[in-house]
Amino acid sequence: MSSSPFLRLPAPRPRIALPWVGIAAVLLAVAVSLSDTWHSVELRIYDALMVMTAPNRVGLPITIIGIDEASFAHLKLQWPWPRSLHARLLDKLTEAGVAVAAFDVVFAEPSDGTDDQAFAAAIRRNGNVVLAADTNYRETGATRQWLRVDPLPLFTNAGAMPGLASVQIDPDGILRQVPAARDAFWSQILKALEKRSPGVVATSEATPGLLIRYLGGPHTFTYIPYYQMLEPEKFLSANWKRFLKDNIVIIGRDLNSTTDVGSAQSDMFQTPFFSASHELMPGPEVQANLVASMASGAVLRRTSKSTTLLLTLMTGCLSVLLMRRWTPVRSSLIGAALVILVAAVEYGLFYGPLVWLPAGGAALAVVFTYLAQGGVAYSTELRQRRQIRLAFEKYVAPAVVEQIVTRTEFLRPGGKRQELTLLFTDLAGFTSIAEGMDAAEVANLLNRHLGEMTEIILRHQGTVDKFIGDAVMAFWGAPVADPDQSLHALEAAIEMQRKVAAMRADVLAAGGPELMMRVGIHRGECIVGNMGGDNRFDYTAIGDTVNLASRLEGANKVYGTEILLSDAVATALAGRARLRPVDTVRVKGKQFGIAISTPCEDERLIALSKSALDAYRQGDWSTAWERWQAVLIYRGEDVVAQLFLSRLRLWQQNGWPKSWDGISTLETK
């Protein structure tokens, strides 16, 4: 029989996603990246980078003395503590020879005169003390203003340097920015250090927009409770003076819950480490991070918005170029590679030169391009497949065309009951295979396969009912009666498998995928005829026989066979074909069992399988085990024998069936 004209239709050419679709996706990504919502996403990425790249070690000798719960409990004093106590602490630090003593506490109001004089004298003796200043918001009936609160003149006249300890919190509550005031607390500490040890400080000035380079999460720095520093000989090691010599010492609150609740909450901050550790960082440790990073020059700088925008545009345009021929696997790999590349650039700049280049927008451009061009490619492929399917639906057996021409009742809706032999085929895993191929390649492969299967079916007097993707439904016995319908169906199935094997070798040789086909055959009563309407011709068969034939096709997956046929087909063949018994199965939705078999030319294998299956159906498990072992010995790697031995082994471990009817229940589609 000559090839159908349809099979000579030119294969659809590959479609390229229009450039403007990808460009529109890139522009959308740019718009999203400029939004406040996306800025918060970039900040989360920044926090993650900070946690990943933090050295978790301190290069400078910085010690924190904490006004903490343990000190409150030991001293049994309410806040504010007597300033004579701070004088004692400061004298101990002076005795140890610290480089700078910085109190992250605002001493703005006078207290007991004697205590204040004692603290001023201790400041004078030390000679390198920094005291915190702050800003307070005050609102009256006439004014609203921020007022600076400085230490008492008594203390500054004694030589203390005031430093503004105020910090700027980002809108999401995280402290990231370096305070840029000329007399910021951290800056005054470094100026005091420079006075003590000239040339050790990289910079004591900051420009707006610099970001804090945290050395680690809370409690990274050396920490001493306040009360222990009052009596270091008792609580610290014998060489405490040597340990503290030339240290920068920052004294401040480290309180989670005390009677001084307001002060505790005002001096605890969320940092980039908060989402990971859920710990707040005390104010003194924030200042310690500022001192350490600024002293060494290890401060983070953010790139300009124009640089970030340029990265997003360049990455997006590169995505459009590389994904112009979109396929799921190739484009996914390209997209993943681009996202990894921009992430590596952001990480490398953050870790090395301490530059933050927000790259989330660039990654977003890659994702948007992938989705946009993938959507275009997917819709194009769907259109191509629909065109192929519509063309094949017009292709029917010549016998059907002849019947329509001579018998006009075929043009009317309706059907009649008739015994048919149904055949279903399906290419194993074709959906996954198609996803890794260009749409044109899918169409070419599908055209060849379905065309050759159709020719074989027609040559064996069958009727091609329909194509369902890569699957074929065909039947024998209508519209022209065929007394040998089951034999013709089996012969067609065997020849179809030979053709698929030949095509598989050709496709593999050309670098294509490995094609495997399954076939199910069943015989029974169906309703066959025109099931559409006056405006739609669809000559087809419906009924339970159709469903069962489809289920037998799926059952091949369980038994590792290529063709499975029902007992109704085997009975109709009446010994005109050699068949190997496979099992008796109860398919999904059925109550009764169906004996299934597969074509086989090996007489010994047929006999061995029949003997083993008889013992299995009778529940003679030990005999069944021996006989299936014999099958496996005779034919190594036999999937059917392996399946039964696996069942017997499982039952031996978990218990034999209590009521056995010799039927295996299958959950196939």
C-alpha cells in the first residue's frame, strides 16, 4: 500500500520565540527590581551574604564589659548605678593600661556630687575616655525637634570625648548603615586610639551610605561582666592586666530583661544575623563591630543604582540571546548557569573587595525570560501538535471511506453493537522524550512512527480509529466484517513491534532517543459507528472492551512484555499462534480475572511458564518457586519469572495470602 499523502507533509519548521517577548520580560524584571518590595528581598540576600562571609573572629584587641543581668544580681543595685562605681571600674582599666575606655552610656544628668567628682577624677587619670552622647525627640505645644544630649560638662572638662552613639535603623528593623556623623561614637573611639597609637587606624571618617561589616553574630567579641571587672583579681585570671593592656574597652548594656526595661530595649538591635540566630545584638557590640571594621578599612560599599540596573539589563539581554531557541532542558541549564554566575559575582564582590552589588534583579530577569520564552515555545509546540493531530484525524482506512460513500447512514449519529478486536499501542516514556527535543524533531519522529504503524494496521485489514498523542487505537471487524479479526490484529502487532525495533536502531544511530512500544489486544462487544454529529464525523468504537484493551497495553509495564492479549483473543486464535501464558489479572475497576498471554515462538519456554503458572494458581508455593526458578535458569533475565519470584519472596516474608483465587490485581491506567 502506498504511503498516505499526509505522511509527505513538510515537517514544521522550528519556531523562535520573538525577541520582543524576552525583552518585555527583561523590562518587567527591571520594573520589579526598582520596587520597594524587591528592595526588601535584596536586603534579605544581603543579610544572608553577611552571615556567610563573616569571619567570626576579631583582629583588633577589643573587649566588651557588659552591664548585664548577672551584674545586677551580684551588685544588688537599681539603675542608675552610683558613678563612683564607674570610677572604680575605670581605675581598674587605667591600671591595666587599656588604650581607650568608651562608655556606651549617656551621663547627661548630675547625680550625687561626690560620685560625679570621683568619676571625673577617674576620667582625668585615664586620659583617653569616650562617653556616649545621644539624640532625643521632644515635642511641645509649639515645637517638635530632635535634641542632642551630651555628657555633663564636668566629665568633658575632665578630658572625656563625647561621641554620638545614635544609629540609623533600616525600614525593616535591621541595623546595617554606618553612622556618618563626624563625632560618631565609633569615630571618637578611633580618634582616641589614634592619639594613643598614631598610624594604626585606617580611617575615622565615614561617608553616607557605607554599610557595617559585621565580624560575626552576637557575642563574637571578648566579653567580661561588669561586676567581675570591679574585682578582677577575684574573678579573672592572674594575668588580667596583660590581657587588657592596649585594648579598646567598650562598656555598655547587655540586657534582655531587667528592672530597666526601657533602657534594655533601646540598646538591643536586630542585625543581619537576627533571622538566623533570632538574637538581638547589644549596642556596645554594634559599636565594637563599627570600630573593628572602620579601623581596618574593611567596610562595605554598595554599588550605584545605575550599576545594578546595568547588570540586570545585561543579564536579561544575554538570557534572551541564549534562550532564543527554547527547549526545557537546554534553557533550564542556561538559566541555572546564569543565575549561578550572577550569584557568584555578587558573592565574590561581597567577600573579596567588600562591595555589595545587588544581583537579585539580574536573577529575576533570567527567570522572567525563561518563563516568557518558554511560554511562547510551549504554545508554539502545542499548536504544531494540534495541527499534526488534526491532519491525522482526517486519515481513515479506505474501507471506511468506501462505506461512507455507498451507505449514507454512516453520516448519521449513532452506532451498533458488534464484536471487535481492539488494539492499543503506546510509546513508553514519549512525553519525557519529547520534552528534551525540538518541536520540529518531535513532529518528524511522531509522523514517521504513526505513519508506519498506520500502514501496517491497514495492510492487515484494520481500521485506525484515532491517535492520542503517540498512542494508536485500532480495531478489526468493522466497518467490514472480518472472520479472522483476532489473527490479523496479532499479526499486525507483531509486525508493528518489528518495525519499531528497526526504527529504534535508525533513531539511535542518528543520535535520537530509544523508542519502546507496548501493545494491548482484547476482543469483545463494542458500540461502533459515528459518535459525533452532523457537523463532525468521528467513526469510532466505545465500550468496556476498548477500556480493557487499553489496560492490557499498560500492563506490559508490569510484566516487561511488548504485547499482551486477553483470553478472548487467545480463544479466537484457536491454536493458530504460539502464546506464552503470563498471568491471570484483575485490572482496575474489574471484579473478574482475565488470563493474559504474549506471543512466543519458544516451545520450551511456553511449557515451563505454563507449568510454573499452574502451580502458582493452585497455591503450591514451593513448587511454583522451583518452576519459576527453572524458567529463570532457562532464560536468564526473564522479567515475568523475576516478577513471580519477587511476589513469592515477599509473601514468604510477610505471610502467604489467606484466600487465594489465583488472580493478581493490577493498578494500571
